[in-house]
Amino acid sequence: MGYVEELRKLVGTRPLIFVGAVAVILDDKGRILMQQRRFPNGVWGLPGGLMELGESTEEVARREVYEETGLTIGHLQLINVYSGKEHFIVAENGDQFYVVTVAYHTNEFEGKMDIDQIESIKCAFISPDELPERMVGSHKQIIEEFLANK
């Protein structure tokens, strides 16, 4: 059982603060690796997730990318840190939380794509001008900021 699950057993659905990390991963054609998530309802997002005890945000990004895609990522460059009242989420099960998301980008990765069937429907490199409409809102913001400053 992970840190988040242990906390939820103690506090129920009350609001908590969680730290997470995502990675904008570019292939050699400039396409972005996107993950179609099973939850919530097939929405697309960047690979990433929540911090476990003792991890750095870089370690979170690396672990989550590997768990969700099977890829190992190289050098990470900070895009930005996203936080505040606009990052309040109520999950489908009623859990409430504020998330602090640290976003990185890289074009260094290796391995064979092997998606986590529990968390993902599929993963694909997608051209920035063909990104899905149904995206995690904060991930859309991250990608837009990254592309604007690229």
C-alpha cells in the first residue's frame, strides 16, 4: 500500500496536499508522449504521478514514467511548478486534494514501450498540433507553457 492510500485510511476524503511530477517527453520528431488514462474516464495526460515518502520530484517523474510506459528517461529540465486553489481536485470517489505538480521535459529516453494496463488504456507520441481534446486540464496548461517557451 502506498503513502496516499495509507493517508486516506486515516483521514477519509478530507482535503490533503499532494506533490506530484509529470514529464513532457519528446521524440526525435517533436511529438509528445501522451497517456490515455483509465481514470478518470479515458482522459489523456502526461505520464506522471504522486510522490512517495523520501522521493525527490525528479525521482517521482522517473519512477512514474517507467511504471506507466516502461521507458527510462534521461536528463530532466524543469518547466515550472504548478500549485494553488485552481489545482483543487475532487476525485470520483470523493477524495479531495490540492496538488502541487512539478513539470519537467526531456528528449532522452530508452527502452521498449510497455504500458501499465491497470492505469493506462494506451500511450502514444502525438504531434503538438494533434493533441487530444479530452486532456487533464493542468497537463494541457503545462504543454502550452512548454511549447510557448520552447
